[in-house]
Amino acid sequence: MDNENIQNVPGAASAAKKSKRQLKKEEKKRLSKFHVSSWEIITHYFKYSDAEKKHYRYILGRRTGEKVWPVFRFLILFGLAFVVVYPIIYMISCAIRPQVEMSDPSIMWIPKTLTLSNLEETWLAIDYPKLVWDTVTVNVVCSIIQVLTCSIAGYGFARFKFKGKGLMFAIVILQIIVPTQVILIPQYMQFRYFNPLGIVGLFNNGAAINLADSPWALYLQAFFCNGIRAGLFIFLFRQFFRGLPKELEDAAYLDGCGPFETFVRIMVPNASNSFLTVFIFSVVWYWNDSYVSGMFFTKSNTVALMVSNLYQTISAYYSPNGTPTGVPSDWLVWIESGCLLSILPILVMYIFLQKNFVEGIERSGIVG
């Protein structure tokens, strides 16, 4: 009798459930009959033969590992989480307490008095809305440009064959290996006297133009795949596109799509998580960069440059004569407030995009 007929017979469903429960009881009884507890293995160990000793040592080792490993894993993750979260906890604790409580030895983490005045005053001291806007117009725009150009370069390395491909990809690897400090001075000189192949001089009476204090210096680097960590991004896109089925492109070519149209209409939608992953990486690295930005900008136009000069900015704002006075510990509550405000946009972005970010990490060739 098939399943439909059984379901139509009155009482058949309850009888089937009882039979399943009975089978489960019999299975548990059979397993318990041949099951040997860890205590029994320890107490009867010397009564076993050599083969039995070897077998029960293996069983006891597996059971011990199953019990110990979760505890060991918890301790490792807890320790790593504490190392990562500790600065943020300390930052928040200092930012929401009055300055007089910084020297109170009885306060460890939770202040006696909670206040948001430190954040409000720091907001005004660093002109936070303008600072974030300047950072977005420089760093986020660079990240968008870099994601677009690096994705095209990565797709080219993954799917096309051309002369010099190996040499060019070796240059990409060198971008990952060679420290930024090695090429930063030549880059600065190139943009300080910007006149590639003499083209600019043709329209500027033979003189070069100065892009050293302009966001165009970073825009052009991002456009030509030479921005911050650009080599790594090209490599990530190459690894991801190589993992996509070649049949997708073949089907697009049969439908009359060219290489660029295939990339835009077929490959980009399938690589959305990788685009998001690289974009988040790029934003974070640009957002936290003060070395490269400090070379091209003389003013604190970005969040990273503001943080690197935060003590001078805060102390000058609150000093009566506009000059820094005291030691950094005197301004610690405002300095920590400024650091908290600097990472706030990144934290908000990650909270909303963390699911897609993790998926992109798993599929972009970083792991596995």
C-alpha cells in the first residue's frame, strides 16, 4: 500500500508514528547495549587485550577531544575578541565620562557620571560634518573609482590572453609586495610637477601643474589601478572571475554581446558580493590612511589626518590663547571622543553590510 492510501486509512498515521517511536527505542537500546562509558574504559583498562586497549584509547581520545575542544575554542575566541574590542570599550568609557573622573582610581570601566558633552564639544572642535564630507569626497570617491578599474583589470587577467600578460601580472604582484614607502616620493614628485609626456605643458605655456595638494592626485592613482592596495584588489577580482563558469560568457557571446557588454551585463551581477567586499576594504584602508594622504595634503582634510593631529587640534581649540597647553592626558576624554567619532561611520557601514561582506569574503578567493 502506498503512502497516499496509508494516509487515507483511519488511524494509519498514528500507527506509523508509534512504529517510528518503537524503532527509535529499539535503536537506542541496541546502541546502549554495545556502548561503553568512559568511566568503564578507565576502570577496566588493564583487563583488556592489546587490541582492545588500542581501540578504547582511540575512543577515549575522541570523547575527550569533543569535550575539551569547545572550551579551548571559546578561550581562543574570547581572547582574540578582547584584544579587538578592548580599545573600543576603553574609547567609549573615556568618551562618556567627565574629565575629573579620569584620575579617579576607583573607576575601571563604568564612569560614575555619564555625559555626552565630550562628544558634543569634540564635534564642534573638529567641525565633524565638514570633516566627514571632505573624507567622503576624497576617500570614498577614490574607492569607487578603484573598484571599477581594478574589476576591469582583474577580469582581463582572468579571461583574456594577450602578450605581456605574465609580465603585467608580475607587476600586480609587486604592487602587493613592495611597500608604499618605496615609491611614495617618486609619486609625489610626479604629481607635484604634473606634466605627463609634456601634454600638460602644451596647454599651460610649457609649465607643469601642481596636483600635490589636490584630491586629483589620489583620483588619478585610483583610476590607473595604483591606489592603496590596488594590486590586492586586482588579484581578488582575478581569483573570483576565474571561478565563474566559462559557459556564462559563451552564452553571452552567442547572443551577440561583446566583451565589455558581457562584463557589464553578465559578470558584474554575478560578482556583486565581491564588488561589495573590495569596496569595503578600499573604504576602510583609505579612511584609515594618513601616510599617503599626509604626503599629498598639507591640511587635515580627512578623518585619518585629523586623528593623527588630534591632540593639537583639541588642545588648540580649548586653550584660551589658541596654543596647546598641558599634556595629552589632560585632553584624553576629548581625544578618545574624536577617535570614537572617526570610526563611527565605518562601524555603521559594516553593521548594515556585514552579511554581504562575509559572503563576498567566502567567494572572493581569500579563503579556501
